[in-house]
Amino acid sequence: HDVARTIYYGLFALQHRGQESCGIAVTDTYGERKVHSKKGLGLVNEVFDEESLQELKGNLGVGHVRYSTAGSSSRENAQPLVLNYVKGTLGMAHNGNLLNAVELREELSYTGAIFQTTIDSEVIAYYIARERVRTKSVEEAIMKTAEKIKGAYGLVIASPRKLIGVRDPLGLKPLCLGKRDDSYIIASESCALTAIGAQFLRDIKPGEIVTITREGI
């Protein structure tokens, strides 16, 4: 079913984690696999209304509420980030800070990358996209990226057919796994699971990558 409304209520429960901006990006795993997204400055109930939620059609999605840690408070810096590249589309929400973001951004810039934002998250997304071209799976691309980035991070990534959760090796940022009926949910706090009537399964372990497909987890 369409997940945008479920993500909306999950974000509403996580509003204490950020009040500057928010966004939702959804896709479907059975049709065109086109990403539909909406994001903006303000609280969840200010950015989204009934009409905008109905337009976000898809059974796989990512949502985010933001507070500034790196990068200014602007619509461009709102998440989730959506990248279109040769292997398809990548939607990503990131919580955390990278210690080596400046040096990695500079490295990417010298290889021709053009940045649309000033946040650490775009550096991570670019590295995943670049590594994905050279690897057999998005999980392998994430592993290669994790070898480069240093810091605290929790990631939720939507690729054309998968929902992926990633927690930094030291477990500095929280990430948990839940389930409602036949659907899996990854969230930074379990209160988002409670808000949508989902069951808390477990915390994602430090350094763990969890992949969810139509076949399961």
C-alpha cells in the first residue's frame, strides 16, 4: 500500500529530533519505480497536507526531520536526498556528523561532482552512488563507502527495490527495526513505531546493514 501517510505519522512522532525542515520520498517496487518526493522548511504538519500525501504514491519510502548540524537551514538542505544516477534512483535520510566531510567533499569535487547542498549527507550519497557503479550490489557500495567516512551516522536508504538501514560502527547514532503486518520499518527511535502501531523488533547493531525487499528481511 501507499506508505506516505504512515511515514508522515512516524515523522510526527520524531518531530522532537528536528523542527527546521522535513521531507518524504517514496517509490514503488512493482511499476515504474519513479521517486516522488516533497520537502520543505517547517514542521511536519506545515509542510504536508492531505493533498500532498495523496500525491506521494509508493510502497517504499524514506522520511526525515532535520535540525542543522552541518549546512545552513534551507530548503536545499532538507532531506531525504534523492539522487538519479546510472543505476537508478537513490533516496537517503541521514542522522549524524562526519569528521572528514570537508576532505571527502573536496576529493569528490576534483573528480567532477557538483553539489546541490552544503550538508554531510550529500557526500555519503555521492560515494554510495559512485561505488554502486563499480560493485554488484548497493550493500557492497555501502560497505566501500563506510570504509571512507568517519563519524557518527544512521542511514535509511531507498534503492529501486530495497529499503536499507545502516548504523555506524561504534553505534553512536540510534536505529531500530520494527514490523507491522507484512511491512518492515526502520526508525531512529521506537516512538515512531508506537505512533504507527508497529511492533518493536530490535535495535540495529553497531556496524550492521539491514536490507528489506519484497521477499523479506
